[in-house]
Amino acid sequence: MTLATKRTYTPEEYLALERKAETKSEYVNGEIYAMAGASREHNYIAGDLFGELRTQLQGRGCALFMSDMRVCVSATGLYTYPDVVSKTN
């Protein structure tokens, strides 16, 4: 019996696959993980958080994005889709 070796991907391979994918996935340490859908309650909380942050950050040189914005955490190389993320303009 032989053990199957796990396939690892480069960030470039992940990004190429993700651009064509119909569903979102995360990338960490060379591995790709499918993302599960969120619950109704989760979406309510994320929406409320987005609304509150948008109000607080308005006019402060920040752009705010919801969960469809992929980000790379440069310290770890993680690619993920956070519920809410801000970017300084």
C-alpha cells in the first residue's frame, strides 16, 4: 500500500485556478481549501459590521470591502476572503 502525496501549489497557481473557479477557496502554505457558505446569522452580523464601519470611516481616506474581495496576508502568505476589510487610499 502506498500513501498518496498531497499536491501543493504556488501562489501563482492558486491565483490562476481561483480566477476560473465558480466557488471561492483559501490558500495557505501551498494548500487550497474550499470555503463553506455562511449562515444567515453570519451574514447579518457581517452586514451590520460593514455598515457600522462604513459610517465610522467615511471621509477618512479608507475604502471598505465585503467578502468578495480576496486579500493576501503578506506576513503569512495566506490568501483569503475576509467578511470585511479596509484599505487606506
